[in-house]
Amino acid sequence: MNTGTSTGPHLPPTPGQTVGPFFHYALPYGGDAELVPPQAPGAVRLHGTVFDGAGVPVRDALLEVWQADPEGRVVRRPGSLRRDGWTFTGFGRCATDGAGGYAFTTLRPGPVDGGLPFFALTVFARGLTHRLTTRAYLPPAGGATDALLTAAGPRARTLVCVPEEGLRFDVHLQGPDETVFLVTPGEGAP
């Protein structure tokens, strides 16, 4: 309702302003974090913690992973929201737990178009009016790099997974260890 005041009109909140800790109610689905079953050949655990600017784990965030298959092909297969136990769709979703942790069971992505292999991650969390996107690169072998890692300079370390019980990738929303986030075309800067 637009009631207006001497300081200006009161407008209803936009969807971006009302995004809150509702992710755990509407977006998770059965098997959402298992792109492949844990016992599948080549299965790897991609996991980490989401931290706010004060270094406190964010317990009500939601992450999505988008990735190529092990051969570097971008998967274009329906069924991402209905896991059947054998179809790899390259998409998963995981809500953080009470300690801010998340974990996906997936396959290592292959390089796309000759680039370095990476997971594309999207982060939704309280206080964010837009999603944040980043990349989680597999640890580069032999000093290999790409344009994004080079452009990130010393902060490139925030874009690389650490081998730890699979692959660990922590997300820091702000602060001295802030993860490098990418501008998504059409959404503007975060």
C-alpha cells in the first residue's frame, strides 16, 4: 500500500528486498545435493562453509552448483529436480546446515573449451538482494591459469578448491578473505 509521507512515498518491498531465510522451506528437494550417488564411480564431495563478513557461519544460505560433466560437456538434460540415481544433469542445490556447511556429491568437471575445470556456484543468503555467482576451480596443475584467475591477482586463491575430504571450497561473503564474485549479465554489480 502506498501511503506516502512528507519524506516520500512508501512503496511495497520488491521481491529482491523480501528475499530472506525462506530457502529452506521452498527450494530444497529430495536428492538436491546429490548430482550422483555417493557410491557412484568417480563421485567426489564438494563441500565447505559459507561465512559472513565477521567470519560467522551463515546457517540459512542456499547454494546451487552448475557444472560440466567429466568430459567437459555442458549437460543439457531435463530432470534436474527429479533425481533418478543415474542421470547426471550438472545441477544441484544445497541449503547450509546449522554450522553454515554445505556438501554436494558430484563428479569432477572436465575443462570446457580448453579452459580450466570449475564448478559454477550461485549463493543466496539473507541480506542479499541479488544472488552471488562465483567459480570454484579444481586445483590447477603445474601452475596452469586462465583469464579469470589471472585477473583476480592475489585474490585468485579464493576461487580454488582445496583437496580436503574431497574438495573444500569456503565462501566468504565479505571481509579480508571475501570470495571473488562475478557480475551476472543483466543483474548489475552485487
